[in-house]
Amino acid sequence: MTRRRVAITGLGLVSPYGADLSDFFERLCAGESAVRWMVTQDEPRPLKTPFVLCQGFEPDRVLGKPLASMMERFAHLGMTAVFNAWQDAALPRSAKDDDSDRSGWGCSWGTALGGLAAHERGARDLWLKGRERVSPLSVVMGMSNAVNAHASIQLGLGGVSSSHTAACASASIAIGEAYRRVRSGEATVMVTGGSDVCQSVSVVRAWEAMRVMAQGDEHTSAQACRPFAADRTGLVLGEGGAALVLEDWDHAVARGARIHAELIGYATNCDHSHLVRPDRSGQARAMRGVLDDAGITADAVGYINAHGTATPEGDPIEVQSIVDVFGARAPGLPVSSTKSMHGHLLGAAGAIEAVATVMALREQAIPPTAHLSGRLDPACEGVDHVLEGRRVNGLRVALSNSFAFGGSNAVLAFAATPA
């Protein structure tokens, strides 16, 4: 089978820093935390926790009220990211605007929670407010495939429309499966990524019950998420969406598209050992798998965007798995977790981190793990932790790790395009 090259021609996001790609990456490199103290006022038991919100995002203004009214917030964020990436790729919004055959164009999307909030709202209406019925839009707002369905309809995509749910690896798997379709020639263009919204009361309470949520208050929340730090207390949840347009390389070149980077490898597997405990060997297999898939050696990798959630058990295991794969190279291999700044977006995590990794290659700069200086856990030693934003020269290949509950591991490999 002919293996086609896969170009990344579009990037788009809705982040706590806004939707501007350059500003997003500059603020990450500056170590600027988007974590804030969140207090809800409309619940019987108000939520009080460090959190990451996309403040100022107005879906009605961005998407138009008729379209936005049919979606839950995770789809608002996802569709906005899709439209932003599509515009960045300089592709016509409507199939009527060009003569392209879009039967081989598609969408692959990741989400862990989907429209859970719509169903939660319906339950509140029934059981707390005593209403007789729920909104007739509850089903379409709550379905996890809302983003890929709306994207396919709005952009006239007649190819595959798929959604992927694999906890924190959802978006990376969605991107990887889109990559495989373009690489094999099954698809010419794929828009892919992930979106999630985690501030549902039941979701936050569930994570609190597992005792993995970071501790903080209105004064300390900005530094609440401290991956790899000896004093880390857990993860910080958030919301957001990010999208990439993947395109057959020859097709992109023929239309004169700007190419941000190349997606060169993908690997996914299952630890098959425990439902929630990370597994060193499974993570190492995923990283070795992506090197094999990309046809590169460990020496070619110049940066890893780590999964790095700031949980006590997860961080050391990820570092150990990196050491297992990269051996003597590991102490000089730059590693950082941008979750320290934008939080853990669950099903969207792999997408926003993939965008950050592509930007690192494009801008030849590596964002740091914020709040780590002077705090490194000895159990997380063994790699080159990036403590401050770092300018680099000759960064050619970078990996993005996503390791999820259920034992789902996914790793993406990206390569810089020639200057």
C-alpha cells in the first residue's frame, strides 16, 4: 500500500487564552497560567475549585444563534475550533464555493464527556424542578458525535464522520485515526481534534471523590497544577477545543497551502493491566510504536509534550517510561507538560497539546512546565524538564503523549517542515 505524506494545513482552537494561535503559544512559552479560582453560585452546593474557563467565549456571536441553539457547550467549542482551523487552512467553507469533490473529506473528533451537561440538566428539570418533560433538543445536544456531525454538514464533508471516546486519549486517537485515513489514501482532507467541558457539577464532584483534584484557593489557584513537582496535589480540570486540518501532502502542495508541520507517526495501545493505574510498559510500548510507525530512531526526537497531569502516581511513571524508551538520551531530552497552564481538558487534552506541539516545531520554541523550578520530585528525575520557555534551533521532531484511564495510550509524532 502506498503511504502518503500527511500535511497539517490548518490549526484552530478555543482556549482560556482566546483563539489566536500566536498569542496562545506565546503565553504558554511565558509560563502564564490560565488556572483561576472558580465558585459557582447556582447550585445547592456551590463548586469551589481551581479551574480553567474559556472566559468571554460567546457561541451565539461566533456560530450564529440558530446553529448554536442546537449544541451543548462542548460542541460550541469544538465547532468554533473546526471553523478556525478550516479558515486557517484557506479552504472554502461551503462545497458550493469550489469544485472540489468532498466525498473523500471527513471529520474525526474526540470527546470524553460529550454533551453530558444536557442530560444532567434534563435530570435536574425532572427530579429537582418537578417538570413533566425535558427539552426536545436534549438528544441532539447530548450526543457525543455532535461536533463531527455538525462539521460534516456545515462543511459538506461526504467522507467518514467518526467520534472517539477514550477518556484523556480521545482527541489523540481521533487525530491518529484521521492521519491513518489520509496516509492510506482513503481520505484527502480530514478535520480532526477534540473538545470537552468539565465544569458539570457531577463531573467535578466525581473527580473530587477520587482525590486527584489539585488543591488551592483564590490566592493560590494559578499555581495549583504542578506536574512533576514534589508538592503537586493533583490535576486541574478545564474546558476548550482544538482542531487540525490534515491533508494529503500532494493535494496541499498543489493548491499552494501553507503547511505548519507534518504528522509522521501514530501509535495506540492498551495497558490491559488496570482501569485507572498507569502502566510503565504500556506507555513505553506506545512511544516505541510511534517511532516505528514514523520510521525514526529515538535520537531524532527533540521534544516531548508530556501527558503530565500532576497526579502523584502518573507523573513518575511517565518519566520512567520515557527513560525506558530513550535510555542514555533521556537526560538531555526536553520534556514539558503544558497542562500546568491550560489545565486538563480530558477529551480535548490531546488536541490542544497537539496544537502546542506543532507550534513548538513551527516557532522553534519549547513551552515550559510552569511552577516546577526548585520543586522537582526526585521520582521524576531522568529527563530534561523545561522550566522556562526555551528558544531552540533545529527542532525537527516532537512527540505528544496522551495516557488515559482504561489503559488507553496514544502518541503522535510531528515533524517540522523545511524552512
